[in-house]
Amino acid sequence: MKIAMIGTGYVGLVSGVCFSDFGHEVVCVDKDPAKLEKLNAGQVPIYEPGLDDLMARNVAAGRLSFSGDLAAAVEGAEAVFIAVGTPTRRGDGHADLTYVMSAAEEIARALTGYAVVVTKSTVPVGTNRKVAETIAAVNAEAEFDVASNPEFLREGAAIDDFMRPDRIVVGVESDRAAEIMQAIYQPLYLRDFPIMTTDLESAEMIKYAANAFLATKITFINEIAALCERTGADVKMVSKGIGMDGRIGAKFLHAGPGYGGSCFPKDTSALARIGQDHAVPMQLTETVIKVNEEVKRRMIEKVFDLCGGSVNGKKIAVLGVTFKPNTDDMRDAPSLVIVPALVGNGASVRVVDPQGFREGEALLPGVTWVEDVYEAAKGADAIVLLTEWNEFRALDLGRLVEEMASPMMADLRNIYSAQQARASGFQGYTSIGRRDEVA
């Protein structure tokens, strides 16, 4: 089956590569000449474990190619996926559909035979019908159906999520479109991964509802962590205890410095706006957004308290600035709030992150980038652990103490414990939602 994938961002590139690995002929389209040059040279413009090898294998097999010619890619394609960005629109929180509608217009002009136009981008409820209206208005002779096929890919584990999904959601209005979508996902269907077929609006809503619910779980446990600190409870034990309940589940119950990334901030904001537009306020989601911002500010206060109330003149080593491990994505990362607050209050900040430099250099001015954790710790007054990369999970704490001028640690991912810190010689240690006595 021939597939055109419009957009080679995170979702488009991962989806296109994985579809080609299913055996489909996939052309990924992008307007950025620099990005296309990299892709055609075999370079992956994003960091996603395993994607480079999978891409190279399918390019070599002749199933995957990259082009700036949308019309040529769409010609003869049985499915055309729209996988362009839908960033939060400035000023009102709505998802910006400019790129989606522009892609729909270009697809309309390029259609020469029947195709299913599939929205892979995360879009508000009703967008697929607008896409259909746009295509029909631009090309009244176009023979097509629209489908909604939201993605559920976790950055850092996207290939595994695509190949072994919890579910595939497909919103369609015709049997013909449903048959084509099932043929596209046939390799997963044959392995009994569930394919859920819905109407267009339900498919669109499922994506927003899923992300808002997960963001709510994260924010809930962060609020519980703050209460644990005041009451003497241990949030790790609380998380484990409630996560054992099958109705709740253990995932997304890890206290931390707040959620970030490409999906949760954007999608919670968009869902809140959708609710307002339909006179059904999403009060839980609106509160989640508010509390998540408060969590980040509370992390700043933790670091200040650890440093005696002020970071002015302090040397601080920050471990991890991407919003999560195994990605280079800095979008809405807690570090973008926490690190500037440290720099702005007079701290000298050194940053270590395995993949964060490419985006972080421009986003975090005034910091010094260091490749080695122990180099960053030399002469430091405090260490702030922000992202739980594997490289930071088994540090030699004793060696860190020897390197530091004032051995203090703000463990904002609860990787270590006060007992470990005390035994290693740390004079101060703070984490989230736990007793932190070190003396």
C-alpha cells in the first residue's frame, strides 16, 4: 500500500518509518530543505532510540523515501496522513490549525484518485469535518474520505509504542475508509492488538481525554507529595500503595517537578478551550494546568531553601534539562522555569544532559554546558537532579561529595534517599514528598 506522510516532525517521522517497516511504500513529505537534506543523508533530526537503524533499514529496502514534492507523494497514494504541528495558539490556548488546514488544501489540489485523508495530528473535536470541507471546497471533483487516527506515542519509547500499542483508534464514516485503515494496520491486527473503530468526533476526543487524564494523575501525586512533606508520610510508599489498586494503576504516579513535553501542556490547554467554547468548563483540567505551574515554582523554593534561602553567588550543577529521559525534547520542560530562576537570582549554573544541548543551548542562556557529571560537580554548592536519565541513577555519591564545595542535593526525581545521601557525606538533601533529614 502506498502512503504519503505529510510532516516529518516527531509523530510524522516515527509513524512513517514504522509504516514502512510494516511493508508499505511510504513517502514522507516536508517543506524544510535542510531537514530533507539530513533525512536523505540518513540523519535523524530528532533523538528517539532505535529510530536511526529502523529508518536506514527501510530506506535501504526501498520502502521509505523523503521528498519536498507533496503532489508527487500524494499521486497514487491510498492514504495520505496529515502529521503536522498543532501548537498552542498564542493568546487564547486554542490548538493552532494553520498547518493542518494548509496541508488539507495542498492535498486537495494534488488528489487525482480516491484516497483516505487521515489526521494523525492532535486536533480539536470537529477538525476532521473541517478538513473534509476544505478539501471539497478546493477540489470539488476530489474522491476521498477523512479519518481520525490519533497517536499515543511516548517520546523515548515511540517505536515500541507503535509496534506494540495498547490500542489503535480509528475514526471513520465509511466502510471503504475503515477497510483501508485496517489494511494499513494489518500487521498489528494479525497479532491481536486492538483496533477501535469510532466516529470522527469520538476519535478526536479520545486523544485529548487520555492526555488530560494522565496529566491529572501526575498532578494529583505531586499535590499528595506536598501534603506528605507536611505530614511525615512518604509519597513513594503512598504511590505504591494506591497504584496496587487495579482501578488506579501504578503508571504516572511518580512525584516530580511537573509535567512538560510536546503533548500534555498543549493538549490540556486545548481541551480547556474546547470546554469553554462549548459552555462545558473543564474545571478539573483547568485546575491541573494551574497546579502544574505551581509545582514548578515549588521546586524553585526547594532549591532556595536547600541553599539557605538564596542562590546568589552559588555554583549549582543541574543534571538533566529535557522534559523526560531518552529524548532531546525541551518543550515546556520544568527546567525552562527552574533553571532561569536560578540564573536570574545570581547562581552560576552548569548543566549536564545527554541530549539536551541541541535545543537547550538557545533556550537556557547564561548556563555552562558540561559533558561529565563529576566535572559539573567540581566546586559546586549544590546539585539539582531534574531529569531521571539512566546515567544519573547510579552516581558515585561519595565522589560527588569530594568534588563539591558544599555537598547539597535537590533530588527532584526521588532517585536517591536521605539515608544514601547521609551515608555518602551530603550535608543537605531534599526530595519530593519524603522525609529528608540528613544531619
